[in-house]
Amino acid sequence: MKVLLYEQNAKMQKRSGIGRALKHQKRALELNGIETTFDPNDQYDFVHVNSSFAHTYRFVKKLQKKNIPVVVHGHSTYEDFRESFRLWKFIEPWFDRNLTRLYGIADYIITPTNYSKKLIENYPCTKCPVEAISNGVILEEYAYNQEKVNKYKEFFNIQDNDKVVIGIGLLFKRKGLHDFIEIAKKMPHIKFIWFGHLNKLLCTSEINKAIKNKPSNVYMPGYIDGDVIKGALQGADLCFFPSYEETEGIVVLEALASRIPLLIRDVPVYEDWLTDRVNCYKGKNNEEFITLIEEIVHNDNSKIIENGYKIAENRSIEKVGKQLIEAYKKVIEITERRK
């Protein structure tokens, strides 16, 4: 079997969670003996769609007419589009229409968590089975590496007595960047680093204002890939991910795999797989986050870190690949019945 991993705007998605999910799908399938391609003009036997644009709907319709098995990946929900780009309220009807049309014709939808599964299943447009399969994490990429840690420390001039909190994500209000900055203002004795980029014209006015008024202990290097960010995940004191809405949060899996303490907002997406003070820390508001950050960076978190790593192990790429293949078999059966 050869699988087309389809994303209409792969270049645009490179720096996003969807871009990393594509990379993970490729790795997961190839580790399980399945050949993949990103080229729609190539020869393939199965299609895994990772896009929700208008053209994607037409592409899926063509595939179905040819009776080519196709699964739609539910990366997006109506809920997680909100509070992202500037003018999102004006774009939302277009986004919702594209998502409704695509999910409405899908034979099978894969989505990362039980939370997003429940959301998508309850959309009136959804008529097909929906299965939760994690985006997964490449464990070996986040194994401790002193050289990477050294590169991170050198890049940011981190001293031995510095306490460092990192955040990762596009510059969306939904990601909680404004809260990250407000908390940093009240904790000047700690360095806060946010990895991520978004064109200023696309950022909401609230986010642009927050960035403009950020304190000196907040560092925003933009999009950084490779050794520096992996070194930060392994060498910082805490990964703080205050997002309000996710379908999974690949950053969360990367932090767990890196064996760094993880602090997240207590939102429904994590309810059935992450437990406060067992494998992570959870807070509900800035006041709680400030108290927790102070506690975490000055105490031993080794037990919680190891429990968190077990969660990452359960979502390893190898295991995700096996789950994807089983889901593909179900889609092929659906296609066969349609002949």
C-alpha cells in the first residue's frame, strides 16, 4: 500500500501543529512498512487528508468517484478556530462552511483525542464513524542531549542560577500568550521564553498589544526548530502551555517526551489522559498559574515527570502507526461496500 498524505497548503502549515502531524504520520506509517507520498500527482492506493480548505472538498469528491479509499483527519474543530487570527469572526463563516462540507462527505474521520472525537461526532454534518488516534510523538527526538541543552543555554545566555519557563505555539490568543506575558510581569525573577511566530498583520490587536508591552524577562525569538528548541525542552525548568482550546496539543506530547515538568490549563481536552499532580500540573487562571510556577521551579518533580513520560510512550509513533493501519482497513472495507 502507498498512502498519499494530503495537505493543500503544506508550506503554510510547516510551522504549525498540522505540519508536525504530517511528519508524524509519515514516520508512523513508514515504521510499519507503509510507503508514503506528499505528491497528489504520484501513484497511491489510499489517501489521508489533512486539509479542510474548499479545494479539499472537491478533491475528496473526486477520490470517492474513483472509489479510492480516503480518511479525513479532524485536526480542526469549530471551537479551536476561535480566538486565533485577526478578524477571525469574519473568517469563521467561511471556515465553518468548509469544515461542514468536508466532514459531511467523509467516510471516516480520525481525530487526536476523545474530546475532539466527541465534538466532531456531535456536529450535525457528521454522518460517518469518528476514531480517536493521537498525533503521536517521536520519542528519540526528545531524548536528553547535553549538546542541545548547551546550544539552548548559549542562544539565550542562560546562567546556572536562572529559572526558565518556556511556552510554544503560534501567536494566538487561544494559545494563552497574553496570559503568559501577564504572568511573566508578576514574576520578574524568572525568564520566560515563547517559541512561535505569526505575521503581525494576522495577530489580534490584544496579542500585538501584549507583545509590544512585554516585560524584559520575556523573550520571543520567533519560530526556532531543531537543537535550540529541543534543548530548551530538555534544559528549562518548566514548559507552560496555557492554551484555552486544543484537539490534542503536540507541544504537550513533546514536553512529556522531553521529561520536563508540564503546566497546562485545566480544560476538557486533557480530562481523560492527563491528571493534575500525577503526570502534569493544571491551573485554571493566572493566579493559580503564578502559585504553581513558583512551586514547580523550586521543587523536585521527578515522579510526575516519569509518569508524564509514560503518557508519551503510550503515544509513540510506532504505536500510532499500527492504529492508523487498522483504521485504514476499516476505510477500505467501507469503500469496498460502495462498489
